[in-house]
Amino acid sequence: MNWPSVPRPPGTPPAGNPSTVQLPSGTTLWRVHRPPHAADSFNPNAQPSALAGGRFDSLDGSFSYAYLGDAPSTAIVETACRDLPLGGAPRLVPRKELTGRCLSKVTIVRDLSVLVLHGAGLTHVGAPLSLTKCDADQYELTRAWAHALRTWFPQVDGFQYRPRHDEDAFAWVLFDDGPSAPCARARGSLACTGPEVDLLAPSFAVELRQVLHKFNATVER
């Protein structure tokens, strides 16, 4: 499926009524990450190129970020299927996309306010649906939107959106602006509450296969 190109964000805040929701303390989420980076840490790396990284990464390293899903399958598919098309024949996930990656359970330890980027929420910030559905080759533009939205709404701790491959699920990106920033955003809000599971461990092979088969995908041999 070819989504329309993501436009550049406008130079002024939207005229709509952006929606925020609370991500309450005690919420259990799931994250795929690469040790030694812990599941409760934020990624500080600048990602100016769409060749690597995620949808709402920092272009210039001015903030750190963490991606989480509402279920193990959400976190896995958001990572493993980053570059896969949304429709068509069965898809093959390159093994390198999973090598060295772990799945962890994370708990939110204080209430967070997140900007809604799905449904009518997208309309009120002036963004198209392609903001959360486009291919990775447009991630420089989606990251420009992240910069703009964070500037317009400094009170939010992150974004809530529908994953690219699953309209039935929720995903979040949370932000840490660093210890010298006037607002903590989501800094210090995550706690690891479960063991790390290697995505390619033999003991996890059945679960991984079930998740990927649900989305018409499998791991290359």
C-alpha cells in the first residue's frame, strides 16, 4: 500500500483542539531493546537519516526517546516489521533485525500525559494518517513532525498512536529532554518489571513465530 507523502510540518501551531490522554502509573507496557541499553532507559542518539532508527527519533539529539507497545506482539512487530510493506504476499523479516534484541516488560511509575496521534487526534494537530503509516524512507519528515509537536506542546510526555501494522493496538513514544531541561517529560517514569527475553532464543521461537505469522510474516532462515 502506498500512502501519500508526509508533508513538512507547518511553521505555526495547529488551530484545532489537540487531544491528550493520561498513561496512568502502574500501566504495564512492553519494549524491544538492545542490551546493554536497559528497557527503562531512553535512546539519546541523533537519527538524521531514515536508513536507521524509528519514526519519532530525534533528528539532532536534542532529546532522548523510548518506544513501547501495549502487548509483546505490538513491540515485536513495530521493531521487526519496520521495513515491511503493509500488504501483499507473505513477508520475510531479516534475521539481522532481531539479532541482539530483547523483549522486556516495563511499568509506568508515575502518571504521564501523551498527545493523541490517531483518529480525530491527527486532524486536530494538522497531521495526515501517513504520519504513523508511511514507509521508513519518510522518517526524516516524521521526525520533523516530532520536533514540531514537541515544540508546540511542551507539556506532553510523549505520543500515543496506532502501530503501522496493527490498527487494533496502541504504541507510545516517550521523551526525556535531559536533566537540565525545564520539564522532565517522561524521564524517570519507566521501571523494568520482568526478565529480558532474547527474541532469537530457541525457547522463544514458538512465540515469535506466532506473532509474525499473525501479520503474514516470518523470520528468514
